[in-house]
Amino acid sequence: MPRGSGVTAQRSASDGRPVRHGRRQRYGRAQEQRYGQVSNSDRALALATCSAAFSISGLTSIFAGAFWPVVGLGVAFELGKLSAVTWLGQRNGGGALGLACGALVAVLMVVNSIGVYGFLSRAHIEHALAGDLTVASKVADIDARLSVQVGVVTDIDRRLSQIDTAIEQTTADGRGKAAMVLADAQRKNRAELLTARTTEAGKLADLKVQKAAVDGERKAVEADLGPVRYLAILLGSTDEQTMRYFILIVALLLDPAAVLLLLAATHRGRQ
């Protein structure tokens, strides 16, 4: 066996040349560790980027009067947080500086969670409000038109009833000839009223169909919250309370996951 620092040497049965396995194995392990480090770092940075985008968008909603300054502030916060996390992973966070960086990261994570909560809450409220406003405006318009149309049809029915009542009353009084004269005089008017009633009744039916379609839209809007509603029933809570808690859980988990992944990647790279 040739001399060397732990290198295993064997001779090939064919040509007798030494085959070194230890160096190749160490090289392979190093490659695997490097690949794993890069892969974990990429995942951590992707998750951190997603969390930062949500947070900055939410912060701009909270401080709507200063959009671009808030965007710049959010970017600076995120870059500072990632730099601190990388330093902690490489230095193991010892000493007073490590404690200060850890406290800074914790505070920035809270700020990030507030921004993410604002972003998700705004998305939920805007979607629900847009659907409710659209449906409510359509319902109000159709209800008003239905009320008017019902009044028109009711008035035509009343006028027809008056004509029929007058003819019946004349006939009941024994004035058959007078009843026939009255019927002939009102025949044209009654025919016009019947035609108008048929037209207005058709319009009324169309409005009822439109109202049914709007009711379907309302149910579709309510169906968007179907999973939340079932979860609320399971938990014995209201839809809004369940949605708030769910958004809070997502907001609290997103940024810590990115920070922990980045810490794991940098700590593994240090080893």
C-alpha cells in the first residue's frame, strides 16, 4: 500500500495501476454538501422573497399616503434582516452582537408578519366587498323595477275589474240592453288593457328571471367562503373570526419559515 494521508490504494487486476477511492469519496461528499447548501439557500431566498413581497404590499396599504418611501423602507428592512440571519448562521450568534442581531431579526419578523397580515386581509376584504357591492346594486335595481312593474300590472288588473264589474252590475239590474251597449263601448278599451297587461306581465316575468340570476350570483359569492364557513362551523365561530385567525397563522408562519431555512443553509455551509 502506498504512503499517503488515509488514501486507500488498490491495484487493478488488469493493469496493476493503483485505484484511489478515498479522494473520490471525499470529493463526492463535498459536491453533495455544496449542492444541498445551494438548494436550501435557494428555497430560503424564494420563500423570503415571497414573504417580503406580501409584507411590503401590506405595509403600503397601512401607510397609503407614502407608497414609495414605504416600499424603500420595506426593502431595506428585508435586506437587513437577511444579512443578519446570514451572519448569525455563519457565526453561531455568540456574544452581545449576536444577541443584538437576534433581537433585530425578531423585531423585523414581527414587522414582516404585520405587513403580510395587512396584505392578506386587504385581499380578502376587497374580494368580498367587491362581490357584495356588485350583487347588492343589482338586487336594489331589480327590486325597484319589480316594484314599479307590479304596480303597473296591478293597476291594469284594477281597471279591467272595474269594466267587468260595471257590466255585471248593469246586467244584474235587469238592464240587459244597456249592459250590451256598455260592453260594446268598453270592448276596445278592454282589449287594449288586456294587450297592455300581457306586455307588462312579460316584463314582470323577465325581471323575476333577472332577480333569480342575481340570487345565483350572490350564492356564487358566498360559495367563495365555503371552506372558511365549514371550518367556522367546525370551530363554532363566525366566518370573519375564522378568516382573521387563519390569516394570522399564515402571516406568523411565512417569514419565520424563511428565516429558519436560511439559518439552516448558512449553518450547514459553515460546517
